[in-house]
Amino acid sequence: MDFKRSAVVLIVCFFILDLFLFGLVWQKRSDVKNPLNTSINVIDQMKLDGITLPTLNATVEAVPIIQVTPESTDGKLSSLPNQVVTLEKNIINGQFVTPIQLDLSGSVSADSFADLTKIVENNQVAFGDQYTWSSYNPTTRKVIYTQKADKLTIMDGSSQIIFTINANDQVVSYEQTYAGSVQVLGKERELITAQKAVEILYLAGRISSKATVQSVKLSYYQSLVLKDFSIYSPAWYIEIRQADGQLIARRVDAIHGTVLANETLETTNTQMQRTTTNNTTTTQSVQQQ
């Protein structure tokens, strides 16, 4: 009798265990079919915190990692027209003998700098054809061009041209950094979305309440420096206007989704001022925090 009673107890226990496991499996299948939409919850929470957001792209993009090899500037600087150029610590400084006149009256856009862009693209600055117009800061009167790198541009300050404009709308000087020649490494890699990058920043406590996310742009940053070359990885470059008016630039690695430590306080180059769109672009010649 004791044996039969024990057998019945075991059978009942196994039956209950089977029911429990079946319930877990069923719940798992339900979660897969109807996943919790955490992204909506995060975005809603950000709005409750008074954070203003632009339209965030939820499309998955794919870009490769790149290798950038330094190039010598020998022979590049002595032949540049209409300027006096110096090189110090890999930073090129140029002073124009005859300033370049621009017309910045009215609404300012990329077209306002067409004459300057033509000078850059015609290699009247070193390696100029490798740079593209990026932004203008009307407060500091700086125009920024960043180096093209495969599908993106380098926006960590390591390869850009910053032109200075005087009160008469004349380009009088510039400061230039140049990373080197670009080579694609391997296949394209799927990236986290712009929306996911903003959510990661928020969950990490890097977006304060009542802040405004002004722009989210995919770019390259220097992720590894070796003896003869550097590796650049994709990152989401996110500009945030804090409640106190400061413009903070933060980055999220677009492959791994990690918050990068090199946050910057935008003091020299801030957001391009536009009247018709929120899709502004910026650069990072900035003061490190």
C-alpha cells in the first residue's frame, strides 16, 4: 500500500510539473507572438519628462568599419593659392591673403557657401575634394566641412575644416585636420536604429528632463588608434539642447549600442540654423568636457 501511495503521489507531482512547464512554454510563445513594445514605452516616458524629440528613423541601416591611413602633407601646402599656411601638431592653419566674399544676407543655407565649397572641392585647400559641407554656426560665424568616408562623414573632430567669417561676411582663415586615406574593412554591418540610440542614451541617464534632441546623425568616429593607421567605427552623433541652453553632443556606438565616453560641450560649432526643417547637421570642433 505504501508503494502504491508513493507511486500515486509521484504521478500527481509529475502531472502538476508537466502542467507548469506547459504553461511556461505557452507563455513564451505568446510573448514571441505579441512582444512588449518597449520602444513605445521609452519614447512615451521621454515625452512625459518634457523631452522634445525630432522624427526618429526606425529603419535598420548597414555600413562597414573603415581603416584610415595618415598621408603626408608634403607638397600639398606650399602650392595652395591666396593663402599663408602653417602646420603645427598635424593641424593646418591657413590665412587668406584676399578674403573670400560671401553673401549671407537673408536665409542662410548650404547654397550660401557655394563659392567656398567650390574652392574646397577644387583642392585650393589640402585634400579639399575629400571634404563636404557640413554646417554653419551663425553665432560663432564658423563654417564646417567634414571628411567623406565611404557612405558617411567623420564627425569626431579628427578630420574637418573650420572656416572663420568676419563681420563683413568674408572668409578670412581656417583650421584643418585630416585623418588620411579611407579603406573599407570587410562587409557592411547592421546598425542599431536612430530611435534605439536615443532610447539607450535616455535609459543611461544621458538625456535630462526638458531637454531637446536637436539632431541625430550617423557618422564615423575613431575607435582604435594603431601605429600606422586608425580604425573608425559608425556611431550615432546626437545633439541635445539642455534646459539651461547648453548644447551637448553625445555618441552611441552604432554596432554595439554602447554609450561612448567622449561627450562634448558644443562651444565652437553648434547646430546649423535653418528655417524650414529640423534635419540639421553639425560637427564637433569642440571643447572637451
